[in-house]
Amino acid sequence: MRAELIDGKAIAADVRADVARDVAALRERGVVAGLVVVLVGDDVASATYVGAKEKASREAGMSGGTVRLPAATTQAELLRLVEELNGDAAVHGILVQMPLPAHIDPDTVIRHIRPDKDVDGFHPENVGKLLIGHTDGFVSCTPAGVIELLVRSGVETRGAEAVVVGRSNIVGKPMAALLLQARPGGDATVTVCHSRTRDLHMHTRRADILIVAAGRAEMITGDMIKPGAVVIDVGMNSVPDPTRAKGSRLCGDVHFASAVEVASRITPVPGGVGPMTIAMLLRNTVRAAERTVS
């Protein structure tokens, strides 16, 4: 039996509808939720992501927009802009799009964003709150979106063996922390695998819930998946494909054709986790705005 697809587009649409209602309720109280995205340079992929975020925030009824800076912008100039946005009461959420040009240190920039406006959930204060189980911080949008997918799809995480492949600060580490929390979408027994893990196959084969965010195209094949497991593919890779007009195609970190024959549920790429990332960014922003209302 082929796996049931987890429709990230549909679930993200539900989240965004909830956000739009919350934004409208805030407007009635005189507050317009504001999100500003900062894009430095002309990276094509980043520009595409930023455009999607800007469109989604407008559709939700938010104010703000995108500040586009040339690649030659200095770190000091970028930090000055961040400080201006920190002090702007109309801006509730600040997102500096990564990656930044090589001459700008991303950690320094992230640390300059006020934690209560860090809707990306990357500031050390927000990361620390997640690790100790506090719920008043902001959680990195992609792992938060994965939890939302699991909860809204009725996947039982309590007591489940969850394996996360990937240990990045953006996905892998916060993903593991969320799965450990004593709340819906948590209470799992978590293993984190990475590039130095021995016998990866052994770990992935015992996962009831397998979440892959390693950045390697189709690295997880069907024989590495426990029959009946729930598979969440966070990867987004472009691989050569001469049969396509563009000469390439998008794929995840999971070999979908073989995995779909083994798993019970699986996210497609595209259309799985990706739409959830933007939806959770909007949710974080409206939460930030709500906190300013006395």
C-alpha cells in the first residue's frame, strides 16, 4: 500500500487563514501587524523566497515589506538598519534573509535583532527558551511547521521513536528539541543522526517518525525506512534531469519513489514542508504583534 501524502499546502492554507483572522482582530484594536524582510545581495533563490514571504504577509493583511540592499552593503550598515527596525513600533517582526554575503557575519546580525522581534527564532534567547521548554519565545519556522504538520495530521508523537537526520541550528537541533517537549507534537524519544553517524540505516529503520533535513538529495531510500513509518522530508534540492525543460528537477532528501512504497505517510517535495515555513513565519509575526497590545 502506498503512503498517504501529507498535504503541506492545504495545512499551510489553514494556518494562514487562522493568521489572517488574528490580524483582522488586531486591526480592530488599532494594531497592524508588521513584518519587514531584509534582503542583502542578489541571490536568485533568496529573492524568490523573499518574494513569497512578502506576498504571503500582504495576503494576511500585514504591513511592512522588503528592504533590498546591495551585496556591497557593509556589516555596520546592515546592523544600523536592524537597530532602526528594532526601534520602529510599527515593525513587530524582523527577518534578515540568509545566506548573507561572505563579508557579513550572520551570527552577529542575528544577535542584534531584538528577541521579541526575532520571528525567525534564531536569536540565542529564543533558542534557549525552546531548549528549557518555555513557550513565550519564537521557534524556528521550519521545525515549528513540521510539528504543525504532525499534529494536524493526527500523527501520535507521544512515546514514538523519532529520528532526525541533520543537526543544523535552523532545523535539526530545534526539531529534536520540539519533539522532546512535554506538549502536543512532543513526548517522543529522539535520536539525532548526522554526517558522522555510524550505521545510519540502523537508526532510520527503527524510526516511527523519520524527519530528514540533511541537505543531500535522495539520501534516504525505501530500504532505510521502517514499514509504516511517517516520513517528513525537509530537503529541497535541484538535481539534473534532461527530461525537464529546465534541465533539472526539485527533489527532497528522501528518495520518494521507493519511500512511498514503505511509509504510511509522507510529505512530497515540493508541497510538503516548504509551505509550512512561511505559514509559521506569519504566525510568529502575529504573535509578536499581539504582545504589544495591553
